[in-house]
Amino acid sequence: MNFALRTAAAVLLLGAASPALADIKIGATVSETGPASSLGDPEAKTLRMLVEEINAAGGVLGEKIELVAYDDAGDPNKARTFATRLIEDDEVVAIIGGSTTGTTMSIMQVVADAEIPFISLAGAIEIVDPVQQWTFKTPHTDRMACAKIFENMKAAGVTKIGMISGSDGFGASMHKQCLQIIGDYGIEVLIDETYGPNDADMTPQLTNIRGKEGVQAILNAGFGQGPAIVTRNYGQLGIKTPLYQSHGVASKAFIELAGPASNGVKLPGTAILVANLLKQDDPQYAVVSAYKKAYEEKTGSPASTFGGYAHDALRLLVDSIGRAGKAEPAAIRDAIEQTKGFVGVTGVVNMSATDHLGLDLTAFRMLEIKDGDWALAQ
Amino acid sequence: MRLSSSKHLTLLVLAAIILIAPFGFPSNFYYRIGSLIFVNGLAVTGLVILIGFAGQISLGHAGFAGIGAYACALAPQYLGLHPALAMLLGTALSAAIAWLIGRPILRLQGYYLAVATLGFGILVSMVLANEAPITGGPDGHEVPELGLRKLLETIGLDLSNAQFWYAFTGLFLLAGTWLALNLHDSPSGRALRALHDSEIAARTVGVDVTRYKLSAFVLSAVYASLSGSLLALMNKFITPDAAGFLHSIELVTMTVLGGAGSVPGAVAGAALLTMLPQVLTVLQDYEHMILGLIMMLVMIFMPSGLVPSLSRLLRGRT
């Protein structure tokens, strides 16, 4: 009976095989499988592709990069274990990862204790506000999406809106952050409706909004199928007030789900969605089209915003290692913080001691759906 | 009564392994894996009492782990409780809930009981995910520092964070194992095992079936709750995944893989399923396939689980 216990102990002692001779080791833990795999899968593919690319071009500081990537399946507990493993066992100089806010939050504590720079791929503003010394992130925040939408509304003279939000994590978070900044744009919410993540019909909520006197625009904060249903119901009810969607549905799948009713819908999206619409003199043109082309050739699937986050994280990290002049965690951290004018797929990054995100509103493009495809809105 | 004679030996061997293993640890990562094995092992020991001793299935025990975990996250914030007291509160709450829901649902048997407990687990994780203003929702909630490590430092016992949690969770596992082993040989344990084999026979010889089933359910809920609390305090962060359906299944798998009726089997099952994913990362894309294959092979060739099958094999040789 005790044999099994001894075997268990022996396996525990031996553990994983000893690490290979190190070049510059960069660690990653993303959610390749599990509920967040639509984020983690393109992220992991992007990281692997870019490391190959960078090494083929001679690496950084004359050394090759070795990527140690684990799949945390979206489980924060696993993410924490893998972060510990990356730092203690693989002895990486920096970590990229945390596809979701939950996994990021549990990695943040580990990197803070071990003093290893960490670039997160998750959306929540709490990751960089308040600023944590060792944590950075590349994705724009919900608050920035709200700001972009309100900026557009303000320019169109809209001052009174109706809101309809999903009650899931994304919808609730965006709803909260939109309300925090809406006053800065002189816009007020006259009517505030919600729907459940699995609801199949939002006609009642939209009828309420339609019936409300003075509503000049409708904003739908949501993720997944909800916004597509809202858009279809919006079309069925023949509502004339303009509809704004969030960056949560900035994908081709949304246009297909929502059907013809989606024509005229406006939403903030990233440059990669409209790569073919970017002008040659756009600052992001070269980076976005190069990444899109390489990714689509390598994987055969369309490039996504999420892969873009991973692209920016790795490029930013390698760029910082180059500027630091040595592959030491503290030096790399300082170099990341001093990043200025780094052009990524998501936007132009200017970090500082008080801003570990470094993006401004130009990271978002206001898009409009026209004839079943994206167009740049004005 | 073989186990009775080897009870102290089992405890001794377990204690020795916990004590000696760190000498072979190259880094803190191994302490972390050890602590995770102990935390899972604790919950699985509870399930051994419920599934192995009493013969009742539960697919919702992660729900109790979630209650224990969120008690440590929320009680310090809203009630101003010390995390250690929050852990006790979570345990009491889990026991009370287990007692309340156990009374009606333990009348069910087999599949019906499985589905009822499954429903309970999903309910807990849904409440934790949906009550975002209180629980932080799917993005999780921070858990305060237990502070015991600092206390130990002042009396001259200087442990690193990973070492402290290894020792602390190890002690809990030892205590849990000791309790379960004692229960196994006690009159109550025999009553439980009697109703495992045949409820009718047990009732005929005067065993209060309802009461014993309920006690086993409550006790296993306490184990799960403590394991959830420890995980939350160790990670200092918790998300509703801790209460999730997948975690429940993982716990039952560990129980069955190790050997449902065997207390050391609980630790072996927890150790196997905690370590394998770490060892198998070298296989990259085939990781999940190999993990499934190993689990299938264990169940095909060792149908009564790792520890009982291996010990039978060893006894056969001597």
C-alpha cells in the first residue's frame, strides 16, 4: 500500500526534466484550451510564430530566444502554478500571459514576489490601475472603448442615450466603466436595461428604450451572442436611433449572426480588423499588415485582436531587452517602463512610471458596418 | 482489521514523506506542487469518507470548497474577521448547508443523488459568478494574508512563503488522514461501510442509515470547505472556478483513481492527478491525450484504484 506513496514521492522528486541550455528564456502561460481558448489559442500561435521569426533574424543581443509556453486552460490556480514554475524552475527573465483577468490577477502576485517583469494579455483596467511595479499589459481597456464611443457620440451631437448591457462579466464591467466616465462627455443615460447572457429575445428591453422620450442613441455593452440578438431585434422593431456596439463583438462572426440589421451599427475596433482599409501612411500600417500576412500564412486562420495582444507583448519585450542591453529582469522592467513610440498591432505604446498600458484612444478606430463588412466611420 | 494494524504505519509513512521530500526539492515550484497535492488530498480524503466508506456519490463537492474559499475572501472584508476565523466560519457554513441540503437529497440514490449534488455545485458557482458586486464575479476576488508566517518569524521560525504553505497544508492533510483512518475503524466507520454494501442489511441490523449518511456528507463537506479555504489563503486570490463543475469532477476522479475506499489512496490519487499535468507538459499537444490514456489504463488494470490494487499485488508476491 505504501508502495504507491513512495512512487508518488519519487515522481515528485524527479519532477520535470532538467531545463535545456539557456539562451534568453521567455515564459508564457496562456489559455490555449478551456473556456478562454478563443483568446489563448491565437495568442500561443502568435508567440511561437514570432519567436521563430525573431530567431531567424538573429535573435536579440546576439542570442536566440527560447520560449517556454504552458497552457493554463483558463484556470487561475493553474496559471499561478505555471507562473511559479516558469520563474523557479525554468528561470525565465520575463513572463507573457494571463489570457483572462482571473489568470492575470493570480500571476501578478507571483511576479511581484519574484521581481520578474510580466506583460498581461487581459482586458481589465484593475491590472494596471493602480500601477503594479512588475506588471504591464498590451490590450486596451473597456474604459477606453467607452471613451471612444462617447467621443463619437459627442461629435454627432448626442447628449441623451439609452443603454442595454449584458449581465455577464464583460457586459457588467463595461457598463460600470462607461458610467464612470460618461459625465466627462456631457452625455446622460435616460434608460438603463440589462439582459442575461443566455437570453434569446431582447425585444421588451428595446421596446422600453424606443418608448423613452429623448433617446438619441443606443449603446449595447455586451459580448458573445447577446449583442447579435439585440441588433436583430433592433432591426425587427424598426428603431431609427443609431445603435452603438462595443469592441466585444468586433469580429466577422458578429456581422454574420446579426444579419442585415447590422448595417449602420457603429463600434470601436482595432486596426487589425480593418487592415485592408488602413492607408499606407497610417503609423500602424506596416506592423499590422506584416503580422496579419505572416499569421494567416502560417496558421491558415484569420488574424484576431487577441493574437495582436500577444504580438505586441512579445515584440515590446524583445525590444525592451534590446534597449536594456542585458537579459536581466530588473533591467528589462525598467526598459519596458521607458518604452516610447513603440508601434504595435493594437496601437502606439508610450509607457511611463504611472502608465503601464501606454495606449491612447488612437488605438481604437471607430468602425461602421456597411453592406455586411467593416468600414471606417466618421 | 488489517488497516487497524497498519494505521499508525500509514500515518508515519505519510509524515515521513512530507518531511523528507523537501530535501530533494530544487526550487520553490516543488513546494507549490506539494502544497497543491496536500490541499487536493484533503478534499479527496473527505470524499473517501463519503464515496468509499458510505457509498454515496457527490458531483458537487467543489461547491463546498467554493464556500470555504469565498468565506476567506469575503468575511475579512465585510465582517472584519481574521482570515483564520473566516476559515472556521466557512467550515461552519459548509457544515450547516451540507446538513440542510443533505437531509432531503440523501434520500436519493445512485444517478439521482449524483444529479442533485451536481445541481448544488453548479448553483454555488453560479451565485459566486453572478453576484459580482459582492464576490467580484468571474474575475475573482482577493484574499487577505493569513499572517501566520509572520507570527512564526517572530518566534524565530523563518520559512519562505512556499515552505510555510507546504508545511501548513501538510499538517492539515495529516490531521485529516488521522481522523479518517480512525473513523474507518470506529463503530461509526463500520456502520458506514455496512450501509455502503447494503442499506437494507445495515438497517436490519439496527444502523440508523439516514443519520450516518448525513454525518458522512457533512464531514466530507467540512473537508472540502477546509481545502477550499487553504487554497484561497495560499493563492491569496480566488475565482468561481474553485467551485466549478470541473473541479468537482476532478476531485471525484482523484478519489476513484487512488482507490475510493482507501485513505492513503486519496493522497495517491491527488498526487497523481496534480503532478501528471506538470510532468506531461513536455508532450505539448499530446498532453491531454496521454493524461486520459493513463487514467483509462489505471481504471482498466486497477479497477479498485491505485492503492488497493497495488497493495494486493504486493501482498500476493510476499
